[in-house]
Amino acid sequence: MSKQSSNLLHIATIGKSVGLKGEMKLHIKSDFPEQFKKGVSFFINENESITLSEVNHERALVKFSGYNSPEDAKKLTNKKLYTTMERTRNECHLEDGEYFWFDIEGCSVVEDGKVLGVVEEVDRISVTNYLYVETDEALVKEGFAKSFLIPFNKPFTINTDIKAKIITVSGAMDILEAS
């Protein structure tokens, strides 16, 4: 899921029209494909929503209510589907030690009691999640890079406290110095 300026989370992008009945390719940006099911509505902007009428997970194809021809469906090409943080929390199950990216964003990154910066966003590169950290102003004034990436896994991540908005890390200062 990617960061949004509002309460909406971008979770998929509608691709091209496929077939003669208005089916569309769906490019999922979420770790929770189970939220795409028949009868569920998603926002396409802050005031407008559309409803899934058919879902084929194997072929990553969907159909939307009221869009029954290729011509109708083409109107939706490249539209983004959004959901809310509240709905995501209610409908998507996390295992122990897993976090929603939107909860990680805004957390302070701390090593040996020193704040290195704040997580601006989380990005997945290949199979690894990385914290994109905006470096603390005091460190930038000392000549360190304005931002850096930290792998969001052990041995770099020691503890994540979402309630306190603090991620305790190890080895991140070395990464910052090399940035």
C-alpha cells in the first residue's frame, strides 16, 4: 500500500479492458488480495466509488457494476482504487510482528538512544521492505545525507513500537554514514 495525503490508501490500479463483457485487468498494490471480492466497493476518488461485480483471482481480472462492455470498461483504465485505513485495520489480518505500512510511516528511527530521523514511507524492493528515512535536521547540519534507506528486518530492526511511534534499530548509523 502506498502513502496518501488523505485518509485513503491506494491499493490497486485498474488496467486494460479484457474480453467482451467489461472485464478489467487489476494491478494489486496491496499485500491483502483477499479484500478484492464480489460486492465490495472501493473509492476511485474522495467522493466516488465503484463496486466489484465479478472477481477472478487466478487471472487478476475484475468486473465492475454498471460497466458491461469494453467501451464502458475503458473509461476506468488507469483509475486507482482506494480504501480507508479503518477498513484496512478491520478487514486485513496481520501476523505477530507484522505492521501496516501506514502505521510505520511517521515513526522515529532511534539507535542507541539517538533519533536518526523519521520514516517517510516504506518501499518494497525485490522481496525486502525498506524504510525511507528523512534524516534528523541536527544530523543533516553535521553533513549527513538528507535521507537514507534501512532494511526493515533483522538485524537492522530491533523493536517496533507503533503506539509510541518508535522503531529501534541497529547498524542504521553505519548506513547513514555511508550514504
